[in-house]
Amino acid sequence: MKQRKCTHGSDQRRDGAQDPEGQRSQEDRWMLWFVWQFEEQQQKLDDLSKQGIHLVHARTWRGTYVRDPALRYVYRLDYQPLLEYRPTAGRRDRQREYLALYRDAGWEYIGKSAGWHYFRRPWTEADTPELYTDRTSLLTFYQRIQYVLCFLFIAELVGLLVNAYNLLILNRVLPKWTTVVPLLMVYAGLVLLLGYGFVKIHQRVRRMKRG
């Protein structure tokens, strides 16, 4: 992990004082997890913050952390893939409105990674804040993840069947058992993984609908 010094003089310490030095150890870490593990990722970030290690900037598969035992945050993630890709003028306006909504609610935006948007706010013993405070919006959030996983699963399954036909039936060049079969097994593993993720999120959606 790379370590360096950074300045975050505006952060409030637990004792209410500003960091007198404005200098804290900074490091970059990988952030790799499956889409259906976002709750575990949130809990991991909360636990790290409790230890004095705080995520200050999220980007694709990487995060920048600072160490300061005097601070503690609560982290939450939101899945909004359409806000990240192809930033048209209308989409940029929606993104500004989206970020302003959470900023007004007391959340600090710290970056995005693969459609996931990272927010944090100072930890308090009084409550555990959430981005979604009503059942309907939370259900919509899970359904958004479900639809994306369903689309990816179907697309990859079709791709697997097409490639299997081309490589096993039409292929006359690549050796079957040393090249074709291992490649198809890796592809099949990806399809099974997506299917597993879809089932996990689908079960959560069904439980929420049943109340």
C-alpha cells in the first residue's frame, strides 16, 4: 500500500478541535467486492473508521484512506449506474441534484466506483443514519441492483452458449481439451457467479415485498 501525507484541515475531531497539524498518514487500498456484498462493504468501512482508518476518496476499484483515531464516520453506498456513464447535459444536471439532495441531508460525497456512489457522515452514538429512510425507496434500490444482475446474467449466458457452439462444434483450430474446455469453464463460472448474485438480491427483494 502506498503511504503519504495529506491535508484535511476541515475535518472535525471527536473532541471538537481541529487537527492542529493538518497532516495525517494516507494510503491507497484495493476495494474489490461483489455487487451483492455491498452491505458487508459498508460494514467494513464502518469498522475501519472505528479503528481510525477513514475512506476519503473512492474511485474505480481503489480507495484512499487516512488514519486519524480522533475521527469516526458512518459510510453508506448507493447504486446509481446511469449517473456515472455517458455524462450528457441532462444526466449531469440529475447528478448535481442527486448529490445536493444527500449533501443537504448531511452526507459527504467521497467518490464513485463502477456505478456505486460512496457517502459518509460523522458517527454519533444516538442513531445509525441510512441513505434510504423509507421501505419503498429501499425496495427500489434493491430492484435496481436486481435488474442489472438479471441483464448481465442473461447476456453472459447467451454469450456462453454462442461461444460453446462456435468453439465445440465449428472450431477446427484450437485444441478442445487443453484450450477450449478450460476457457468455457471460466466463462461458465462467471455466469454461475452472476446467477448466484441475482438469486441473493432476488431473495432480499421477495422478503421486503412480503414485509
